[in-house]
Amino acid sequence: MKQWLNLGSLWDEVSNGLAVERELACRLIQATDGELPELLAAAVTIKERFRPGVITYSRKVFLPLTNLCRDHCGYCIFRRDPSDPGAHTMTPEEVLQVAKAGEELGCREALFSLGDKPELEFPGMRATLGRLGYKSTLHYLETMCELVLRETSLLPHVNPGLMSTEWVRRLGAVCPSLGLMLETTSRALLRPGAAHDRAPDKVPALRLRTIEAAGKHEIPFTTGLLIGIGETPEDRVDALLVIRDLHHRYGHIQEVIVQNFRVKPAIPMASWPEPSRGEMLRVVAVARLILGNMNIQAPPNLSSPDYDALLAAGINDWGGVSPLTADFINPEAPWPHLTDLERRTAAAGHTLKQRLCIYPEFVDRVATRAGLMPERLRAAADEQGLARAA
């Protein structure tokens, strides 16, 4: 491979489809400030060939089904022990109340987020599940997805942590798409005192196993990176490459999220530095160069007030934005108002379009299946696979 010490001759080749592999990607992700404008321009060129003139988003309600979790990640303010203030598991009535309120506001996605297998650590959670009539959190989640499908027009998308092959299959029958953030491929973050110390479900090989299981079952899947939790630039490249390779093998990764760590009070990483705007731009741009024609999103609320700068790095989606519920994972970062999102997107030369929880190019493979979920999906999607106008 060429030794890309000077990138002057590179940009046209990258923009025209030069495959960006590890050595070159590691060089680009540390581009100098002088090189950054051309890196961003190359990323936008590739994005515009893929999704010309359009940025999508999903209007959602956020349903924190339970914030009990057996993992103790150094950056997380969402998880609770049963005795902690704010510990809560939603009842079916609460789930339906929020879902119906979101439906009235034009939401099309019911995003379920929850702690990973809390019943394995907390007897109280096992008792709660027993009172509700379930043996596991995933069983309860499955039933709540069915409830939302029966009683509303919303489509569920779930982020339940690690899933066995059987649970990938079962949840894929009641959700058009599933999600699990890879976060990183670095095992160094499992060391004592690191971000994933005391987090048994954050072992990279286990998370990759779940993502691959979804591919084997042909289930559209959302994954991504968490930036700034102790990983190196090379680790970021490695995570992007493994995601790309899984998608090339199975064709199922509908979305790659590039999410930046945000400091919060009372977390173990409260004094940790947040990734800079320049770091985020570099990671997003290199993600576009590596991933090519794959959907890339970065959460706008985590890059306020200048979140529109991310458009210059090659994203094609803003992710889920709620007019009703908070971001319970990052409660300090409110969603932008949808009118502001549309205005800023238009100012950058793009049209903002509402999608479903499943991306348009994946709709047909799910909508042709039998069952209530595909029936609801067919009703929700327009001829382009986007959200049908109300």
C-alpha cells in the first residue's frame, strides 16, 4: 500500500471509490486541521452519490422499559439498582399511554431501551416480572412490542442488550428492526477502572455474536460506535471495519451510529474529557469513507448547539427525535425542535424526510413476511419506504 504521508493526491481517488482499508483509515482519522476540509469534502461527495439531497430522521417515543441493569458502565447515568432513586420498570399501562400520546404527535417509532438482563442480578426484578406474568425481561419486552403493534400504529424498535439467536428471531418477528451498539472492539476497555469494567455484556465478541445472529436471520439491524470512552483512533477504525465486513457478509446493517460520549454528574467518568468537535467530524467522515453506501447517523442533541456541522462530515440521518419524551440515556441533552432540525438541514442544502424505524431499502424484505408486524409496516410505509404522511 502507498504510504500516505502527503494526502494531496488522495482525495480524488477516495471520492471516486478507492477502498479505504485499515492503514489508510488510521491515517485519515488523524488528519491535520489543514487536511480536514478535504477529508470532509470527500465524505460528502460519497454521501451525495448515495443519498443525494436528502437527510432522514425518525419521529419516535422513547420507552425506557426498565432502567435496572446488571452492567455498570463508567459513562452511564441511565442504569439503576432496585434501591436507587428513580429505579423503575414500566407497566403495560404506562407503555401504552406514552405510545398513544406519541401517536397523536405524529410519531411512527416506539423505541424500547432497557437494562441488560437485570433479572440475573436482582431478585426484586425477578419478583416484578413474576407479578407481571413473565420469566425474563426479554419475554416482557416481546409482549410490550406486541401490545404497541395491536393498539397503535407505531412500529417497535428495541435495544435490549445481548440476545441469543432465539431471542433475535423472536424479537425480529415483532419489530421491523433491532439494535445493539457495538461501541468498540477494544478489550482494553474491560480492564479494571476502564469504561466497561464490571460490564459483562460489553465484551466485544459477545456483541458481535448478536449482530451476526441478526444477519443470519436477515433482520435489519442498527449498531454503531461510542466515541470518547477510552478507545484509540485505531480502535475506532477497527470497529468500523468489522461492522462493514459483517454487512458485506449478510447485508443487514441498516444504520451505523457515531455517538459521542457526554459527561454527566455522578458517573465514574464524570471528569473524563468529551471528544472534541474535530474528533467527531473526523470519525464521521472516515466512517463514510469506509462504509460507503451505508446509512450513517449522529445524534443532533449530543452535538448542540452546532449539530448541523455534522452534515459537512457525510451523515445522511439524524436518528430518532422525539416531540414528546426525553433522551433518557442522555437526559442533559434535549432533542432539537423538529422545526429547527428542518431549518438547519435545509440551510445546508438538504431536504429533511421522515422515515420509519426501518430504513427504506430494508422495508420490502420485512413487509412481505406474514404476521401483524409486517402488516403494520405495509400500512406505515409510503411507496418510497419512508413514513406515510398522516
